[in-house]
Amino acid sequence: MLVIYKIKKRIKEMSIVSENIGLVSNSVFVSCFLCTAAYWSIISMRDTKVLRNIAKITSRFATLSIFVLLTDRWLEFGYFPLSNLYESLLFLSCLLLFVYQVLEYKIQSPVFGGIIMPIVLFITAFAVFKLPLEMQKASALVPALQSNWLMMHVSLMMLSYSLLIVGSSLAILYLVVFLEFEDYVRTMPIRTAAYEKSIRQDLGLKSREEYLNLGLHLIYKEEQDIVLNIRTNFLYNIDSWSFRSISLGFPFLTIGIIAGAVWANEAWGSYWSWDPKETWALITWLNFAAYLHVRLIVGLNGKIPAIIASLGFFVVWICYLGVNFLGQGLHSYGWFV
């Protein structure tokens, strides 16, 4: 025990990370910004090995920096670093970075980074530039948080938020691509007619029979089929990974809410108080329960479940951040107002 005490004391005296919290936070933001720019450049312009390496290195650096910062706080102050908004935002960012890197490793597609990294960039920018420096510093736990339930309840909720945010973000992407795909399919006859007219003018063909005899319409149709196949597979993969992320996040959300209810009963003498945070947690649970019901029980997939999941993206953010800006309820401690 004496050795452990000396180690903790030494860590506290030599905590370089805590002393340079501004530098660490800014480096995380810069890394996320460069990573986001790299992914958007890959998606919108050209996929190069240099941009891939920049995205990979900066995302790994941001993940490692956040992990070291949170671990340093854990060792220095002796409690799991989820006691205030700053720590909560960094923890969520770290989870999102980890989830996206797993997805990218599985699929080898820059799409996940192009979607998730802007969210992480927004979170880190808010944590670094919006929150006062005093709030970014660790402090003693308030009595309500001095419980072993802190790690279980809050970490499970944050893990569920990260997975649900990823899944619902992919659902939004699915809707955008699906609407564009619908328009593409709807205008196919128009483009086919325009192509035929252009070819007949260029080659001086007087009748449609001459055009058909050349077989150029078959080449054009084959090209269209290739495009349709690529877009269909892309939509299928996005929908599949959205479903997997939400299916994994929903059990964590359920267990996290149950753990919170048990903790609430120990701390406040009631399992459920209809606190704004509790109410929106229930709304979040119902939203994604409806999504899974439509997918698994009703058997629908595609546009309708994606709309429900997309709505869940905003519900999660209201539950996580929105209600806390009211400064009301039992969950308002450690937050911005």
C-alpha cells in the first residue's frame, strides 16, 4: 500500500499533461481538423496514399492524446474521468474515434472518417474553445458522484451514445444517397434518350434502327447497370453498418439506463424522477426501440427505418447536451450553466 501511495504521489507531482492541458487540448483539435480535411479531400477530390497517411496518423494521434489525458486524470485524482462536461466530451470523442477506426479497418473506406471526424472536430472545438479553462481542470467529485456506479452508468451511456451517433449518422448518409439514387433512376429514360440523340447526330444516323444495329445502346445500358450496381452495394453496406452500430449501442443504452435507475435509488431514494435527462433518455430508448422493431419485427429496411434512425441522431444530442443547458434537474452538476 505504501508503494502505491508513493507512486500516486509521484504521478501527481509530475503530471505534465495536467499542467499543459491547453497545449494538449489544442493539439487534439488541430489533429482532428487535419484529419477531417484529409478525409474530405479524399472523398471530394482524389484518394491518394499521402492523404490516407495524414488521416491515419492524425486520427491515431488524437485518440492517443485523449486517452493519455483521461488516464492521467484518473491516476492523478483517483476517480474515473467523467465528472464534468469537459471530461465527458473528451471521453465521447475518444469512443467515436475508436469506433470509426474499427469500422474503417473492417471496410477500408474513407466514408466513415468523412462522416465521423467532423462530429469529433465539433466536439473537441466546443470543449477546447467554448468551455472556460477553469472548467477544463479536474476538481473534487461532488457527493452525488462519489459512487462506484459512476464508472458503470456513465461509461455505458457514453458508449451507447457513441455507437448510436455513428449508426444514426450513417442513416442520414443513407437517406441523402438514397434520395440522389432515386432521382438518378427516375431520370434514366431521359438520359438514355439524350444519349441516343447525341450519338445519332454525331454519326449522322437517320433512323433509330441504324442506331440499334450498331449496338451502342447495349454499351450504354451496361455502363448504367455498373453504376446502379455500385450505388446499390454502397447503400446496402451503409444500411448494414448503421443497423449493426445501432443494434450494438441499444443494449448498452438499456443497461446504462437500468444502472442509472439503481444508482438514483441509492442516491435520491427513487428509481425514476422524470428528470429532464431521464425523460430524454427514455425518448432516446423508445426512438431506437422503434427502429429495431421496424427492422426486426416488421421486416422493413431502407428508407423508413433510416428516417427513424436519422431522427435518433438529434434525439441523442438533445439527451446528451441539450437538456443540460437548461441548468435544471438532478443531472445539471458539472455542466456549462
